[in-house]
Amino acid sequence: MEQVKARIENSLTVLLVSDLARSQAYYAEALGCDVNEFWAIRDDFGLGFKLIQAEAMEDVRPNRNQCNTYAYVRTHDELELLFEELQSSGAVIAAEPFVTEFDWGTWKEFSVKDPDGYVIGFGSGNKK
């Protein structure tokens, strides 16, 4: 008998932040998210966060040397457009766009950093 699985439409990342108002402003202004008291979302949860005020600074724990969340963009052209948009909106660039060659094609990515040091990566692959 085949097991029936529910379909998951979207997901989001929960981030404990040191200053909720500052984070909400950054996600709205620099990343283009629609922000309310619960969510910071963009493109119908294509990018989604739940920002929660941390009770103590030690609760704010961004990953070191890697992304806390990753978003996939359809094409290299859209990725370049997104990079230009975020850069001009004041996003803090953690890594400029770069391309990695694989046997299946190319992968292009860049990342931004939020006020607490959370890194958000964006990438796009093109097959050969």
C-alpha cells in the first residue's frame, strides 16, 4: 500500500533577534519583505522568516561561516537582478556573486547579512 504524504507548500526560518524593530525595518527596507508582527515574507513565502525578540543576547546565535537560510532563484539573470536590487536597497553584502562550475552545469550565488549577523544565501543553477 502506497503511503500518501501531505504536500508542503512553503517553509520559513525562525530567527531570534536582538532588536525586533531594527530587524523588521531591515527585512522590509533592505530585503523587500512584507513585514507584520508575525512574519517577514517575500514572494508569497518564497522567502519567509518569523522574527522573534530574544530574551537575552546569548539567545541570538547566527551560524558561523555558513548561511542560516538559503533561497533559490530561477535563473542566473534573476539572481543578478536580485543582487542589484538588494545592494541598492542597503542590504549588507556578505559575499558578492560568484560562479562555481560542476559537471552538471554552473551554480551562481551570493549572500547578505542581517543586523544580528544571520547570513541569507541566494543561488541559482544552470544545467549544461
